[in-house]
Amino acid sequence: MESRGRGGSFQGRTAESVTPSDHDLLRGMRDGDEAAFTALYRRWQGPLYRYALRVSGSPALAEDVTQEVFMALLRRNEGYDPSRGELSSYLHGIARNLARRRIERERGHLPLGDEAGPDDPLADLVRRERSDLVWEGILGLPLHYREVVVLCDLQGLSYEEAASAMGCAVGTVRSRLHRGREQLGARLRSARPLPATEALPRMTR
């Protein structure tokens, strides 16, 4: 395949055992490279599914949101501007908007079900977290606190990345995260005392 620009084609780069960046994959996708889109999907399908699952409590909703994120990316693949932030923030922002609309339409978080089949690679995650009081506590938070706790403490986004995904100021993220953690801590303390070695999830930087 003829190379495109100084970086060459996506397939050419992968042939040289170079791990392509998100920007490389997006450029390849925009050039019609199906392999680039497949690689981008495989890279972000898991994190986006986990975000939607954690914020909604519904494997079925999480699966729908994940598919819709990538359909949206295909429909408006020129909408992402690398100069305005990382692709992770952009994708999480789409997932956040989709999940929020579904959750608000269905009036609150949905109870966890058994929609994740036995062959689902994320089924173990669902089963492990379903019985965790932290998981239940997060689902009980108001949505505007729940989503920032999930983005920062569980998805590992920085304050800046979360702010970009949510379309708000960094100060808003800090404030909501502080209040969300306070409310989560209160819920956990009312449910059962936490062992001395157990702590609330913190942001990984």
C-alpha cells in the first residue's frame, strides 16, 4: 500500500511493529483503512463498556452505548480535534452523553441483570463488582456525582480529561468529585464499617 504522509500507512506502521497512537488509528480510519478502525475499536471497546456499565448498572445499556459511540465516530469522524484534547476524552464524552440520555429517560440507574452471557469477556467484571458495596454505593450517587467518580476514580482519567469529556471546567470536576467521594464514603459507612486497610478508590495518575 502506498504510504500516506511522513508516517506512512497504518498497515505499514504495524508491519514495523510500531504501536500506533490513537491519532494514527484515527487518521487511518479517516483514510478508509478498516484495519485502523478495528484496532481503534478493540482498544477502546473495553474501557467505554466499563464506563457505561459502572455509571448505569446495566450490561445491556453499556453494550448499546459502546456500539453507539463507534457508530457516532464513523458518522462524524471529522468532529474530533486533537488540539482540543485526547481521543479518550472525546470518546468518553460521547459515551457520557449517550448514557446520560438513556439513564434520565429511564428515570434513574437500572438494576444489574444477567444480560452478560457466559462467553462475555467482561462477565467476570460484572459478577465481581455486582456484589461490592462500593459498586452499589456508586450507583446510588446522583448522576452528576456518579459520572465524575467513575471517570476519575474508576476509568483513571485526569481532571483535565474528565472536564473535556463532560464539557465543564476543571474546577467543576474537582468539586463534584469531592462531593461524590464524600457521599460515597457516607453510604459505605452506613452500610458497614470499612476495614482499616480498605480505602475508597483514588485517582491513578
